Amino acid sequence: MEGQLLVPLRLRASAVKNIMNAVLASPLFIPIAVTIVIIAVFPLIAGYLTLVERKVLADFQVRLGPMRVGPHGLLQPIADALKLLLK
């Protein structure tokens, strides 16, 4: 019984490997992957740079700064993004 179940799994694994090799061999794979990484990472960087700017300005003015969302205000960029999307 176990031998019968292993054969289709091996075939599926080899089919998956073939598909992955085809995808990785595509000339568009690297540009698409880089584009996805850029689209995912740059907004996060911009949001957290804004948070750092707010924290520094709050320190200059001797106040707490954005502290309402998450521990030490670390979720503030996400709250700002949601607020922007809901406006």
C-alpha cells in the first residue's frame, strides 16, 4: 500500500522540479523577482524612515512622538498607510 502512494508523490515532485527549473531558466524571472522585491520593500523603508524622522523631531521638542500604535510606535507606518488608503 505504501509503495503505491510513493510513486505518485515522486512523480509530482519531479514535475514540480521541472516546473521550477523552467521558471528559473526564464529570462524574465530575475527582472520580475527584483521588481516584486522593490515594490514590497521600498514602501516599508519609506514608512520607517518617516517614523525615525518623527522620533527625532519629537526628541528635539522634548515630547514622546508617535507611541500610540504598537510597542514604541513601531506599527505607526502601517497605521498611517491604512489611514491614507481609507481616506
